[in-house]
Amino acid sequence: MGVIEETREILAYGTICNHCLGRFFGKRSFGLANEERGGRALRTALALEDNYPYTEETTPCWICGNMFDETDAWAERIEESVQGIEFKTLLVGCRVPPIMAESEEMVWSDIGLTSPETLKAQFNREVGKAFSARSGSEVDFKRPDLVAVCNPADNTVEIEINPPIYIYGRYRKYERGGIPQTRWHCRECHGEGCERCNFTGKMYPDSVEELIGRPVTECCSAEDVILHGAGREDIDARMIGTGRPFIMEIVHPNMRSIPLSVLEERINSTAEGRVTVMLDHISDRREVETIKSGKAHKKYSILVEVDGDFSDDDVRLSLSALKGGASISQRTPQRVAHRRADKERKRDVIDIYLRGVEDGQYRIEVLGDAGLYIKELISGDEGRTIPSLTECIGGAPAKVTALDVIMVEGVVPEKENKFQED
């Protein structure tokens, strides 16, 4: 069946607009809009073939209801919907009413058309062009700042803000207790709110994630901020020195071009000295994957209490047995066994040495593999970590009384780390 015969059969279904008629042959030829292809080419060719007067349709299209006459109106609706949202790129989407999709598919199937374009594709293209002309924005098919979803059924527009903004930096945490790295939902109610958590839904009032996220959420008029850290410190440990690398993911931001210096200053001024940040560069999802999977070395400064009367040389000799290629075997510590699988891991102590004595306790620095449990390296965790300082010093119980993380290697290239090791 040729194009003229197919056109004749399409017109037999009822009144059809030039856009829809041309769209049934939308993937044939190039350089023609569907309206030109359908209205001026196909109708003219058919009028010449059948030798009847050429006329334009005046009644609504049985497929789309002449929705393409509203292209500029849709562009205006989008323009109204994005007021107050900062963006450079936008993609138009459409929820085609089922009756329209079923109507065009019926024609494709009945006639056996081989080169139609969908109503959805034409609508997205035409409205997108009209909006770009009004706003000066660019179309991005892969990662647009905004997606405008048009709903012809009720003439509304929904704006989806996408993608998130990712920012790489480092943070320091100065408190030993009460600030986990991320929001910690109540174990009883799982965030719903109950008597145990005083109906907050959280185990702790604040977290590093929230102290960083609250001012950023406000500055960017965002929905949320998610923190992706390069590992994590215990809740009773400080993160000082060079700071811990992290990437914050700003979810659905209305404002996208706020300078990093402004965000950094706002975070540091509102976190009240509990947390400070150094923001380095705009990041992306790939760097999130890198920072989460990277195996960076970490350095710790710890105070250790040992039962018994030992000289500094006794402690140094015992520490020397933990380094120099000795592989540390660690089962999941008892203190976290309730939320982690019980596995045995092999980790290396790259360096460990005694720095001095403070109030009868030993100041020790440790440089170790990612994932090395420092508290258990000292205590032995009742034989779950082998060897340990407790084992090497002859079984005298040893424990960490204070722990500071002072260095975390970066696995993402940085411009400059303004934090210095303490």
C-alpha cells in the first residue's frame, strides 16, 4: 500500500488535524514538520490524485482534540510553573491521555503503518522548542536541570527538579558524643516517633549530615541534603586533623548557582563550632561511587589505659608486634554485632607508635588500612581481634579512653585541603 492509499484510509476514520496526519508518516523523509507533511503535502497530493477541491479541516481532531493548537499556551504554563527555580536546561515530558494513545495505536495496527511518530514525541518536541524560544533555556536529553511534565487531561504542569547538586569537601567534628555521621532513626519506631525517642524519630538530636544539611537546604531551597562520607567515625570519636572527605548530595534544589564560599561560611557559622567544613569543588555521582568504595588509609590519635605497671619501653615493644607486615584478624566487634554481619576481616597496621604519656595514659598514633577497628586492636575484644595490644602486653587489659581521627586519605583529587593535621 502506498502513501496516498494509506492517507485515504486514515482520513476515513474521521476528522484529523494536520499534525496527526503528518505524524503517521513522521519517520519518512527529512526537513518537514508533521503539520507540513500532513496538511500541505499529503492532503494536497490526495486532492490532486482524486481530483477534488483542497479544504482545511475545521472540526476538532478525533485523535488529539487539536491539542497542538495549544503549544504556546503549554509553553506559557511551563514558564509560570518554573518561576523562582534556577535552571539552565529543561526537558519537556507529557502524560498522554490513554484514549489518545489507544486511538493512534489502533490506526497503526489496522493499516499496518511502518513509520509513525508518537503523539508524545511530537508534543515533547514542539512544546520544548516553544518554551526554549521564550526562556532561552537549552534542551538536555540526558541530565536536564528540570523536567516539565505536562498533563493534557487537566491542563497542569508538574516540575521535577533533577539532577541533584553534588559538592565535595572535608568536615571536622569536634564533639566526642552525641553526633553520629548521618541521621540515626530510632530503633523502636524507625523514624515514626515514639516515647523512647521523645517523638523525634531519631536516636540523637543532631548528626553531621543535619548540621551540614540544614543551612544548605535553606540556602538552595532544596528538599534535602544527603551526606556520603569516606568511611565514618564512632559517635564518641572526634574527626579533626585533615578532616574526613565527603560529598553532599543536594536533592531537588531550586537555587543552583550559590558560590561554595557562601555555603561554606553558612555551614560553619550555623554549626556553632560542633562541625566545620571545607568545600572543594562541584562533584558528581561518579565521585560518590569512588568515595564510597575507596579504601583510604586513616590515621588515629588515641589515649590508652593499660591495667598494670608497665614502662614506656614495655608498651613500645608490644606495639611493635602489631606492625611491620603483621596481618590483624578481626571478627565483627561485639559493640556493632547487632547491626552488622559477623565476618572475619584481615587488616594491616601500617604504623603504630607511642607519642608519650598523659595523666597515666598512653598517647598512641596508629596508621591503618580502611576498615581497621582501632578500639578492638587495643582491647582484643575478648579474642575476636588477633593480635591486639592486650595480647601482646601479656594479657593485661587495655582499652581506648579517647579516640581522634586525624587523617583520612582522599581518593578523589582535591584542589586544596585547608585543614591541617593537628
